[in-house]
Amino acid sequence: MASTPGAVVRAGYTVPTLAVFGDRETTIDIAVLVSGSGSNLQALLDRQGSYRIVLVVSDRPGVRALERAENAGVPTRVVPFEGDRESFTHAVCETVCATTAEVMVLAGFMRILGPEAIRRFPDRILNIHPSLLPSFPGANAVAKALEHGVRVTGVTVHFVDEEVDHGPIIAQVPVVVRPDDDEESLHARIQEREHEIFPAVVEALASGAIQVEGHKVTWRTNEPLPG
């Protein structure tokens, strides 16, 4: 990652400080990591303004998300997972750092990044998860919510740390579980909220409205999130 004003060097890497995003009037460049259809990627593509998507990275070739990016004129790269998480993480970081991206956004990305990514992008990796964390982390969150008979589930956007679905929570939106819901119908309503909240959070990060200290996120704005 290129050296920039307002940046510090940590663990041998140059990373932006919180002040870099504070009250800035220019856009931030982001890389979006995907694995599948890319519906959240499309929501992010449609809301560009305070942020700009400069790269889409997939761990799988031929997925619909890559087609969405190409249709929008965004460069794409495929970084295949070949069984070693550390090598994969390094390859992803090198691919992203070859661009101007300051933030990584995980949008339906089905791989777990290793510690190197956290060191190189501290508090600069966002993930979205289809439950109200800390409930139902990991895979199959929608099915688990139905199995447990919860009446309310939802969406969480959080910073990524070295544990799965564990980092500081930035925003959450509830989704009521209906008596006749199955996994497909509930997931569809959760995705509707994902497509609203994810771009809003990225916009807020870009504008300097989000700060994180330890495991707590503070918002510097009174603007409500969707929902």
C-alpha cells in the first residue's frame, strides 16, 4: 500500500489512520470481495459517490458477481483458494494493495481471511452477516434462526477481526420472522435489508462518521440508517 499523508506504518505496512477518513470531502477507494451472485455488490455499485469501487476480487471464477462488476466497468481479479489460508490471504492483500483501495468490503465472500489482512487493513475490512450478531455466527445463519424459533433475526455489518463474525458491530437492522417463513422467504427479506444498510454503512465510513475504539463503534452523525 502506497504511503499517504495521515498514515502510519504498522507491522511493516503503511495503513491509514482514523483521521484520514475524518471529515473528508474526497471519495475513498474500496475493493469488494465476493464469492457468488453479487447482489450486495450490485447494491454497492448502485450507490457509489462518497466511495468508489476500484476492484472486485473473487475466490471463484465465473460467478455472477464478476459479471456485475465487468458490466459496471470495474476491474476484476480471481484469486483462487488452494487450501492454504495464509497464502490465500497474502495473495488477496497483494492484489488489493496493487490498487488505490483503502478499504476491503466483504460482500458474500465465503472465505476467512488470515491475520495478515487484519494487520494490513486494521479497522478497514467490513463484512455483512445475515443475523443479529453475536447470535448465529458462521454459515447457515438463516437456517439456524429458523431452527431455534427466534421471532426476530436481522442483518449485522461489522468490522472484521481475527475471529469469525466477531469484530466490532457497526450497525444492525432487525427482520421479523413470520410464522410461515421458510429459509428462502426469510433470506429474501433479509437480503432486502442488506441491500439498504450495507451501502449506507460504507458511505458513513467514507464520510468519517464511524470511529472504532477497542470493540466499540461510535457514530458521529444523527442520520438514521435505513429501516
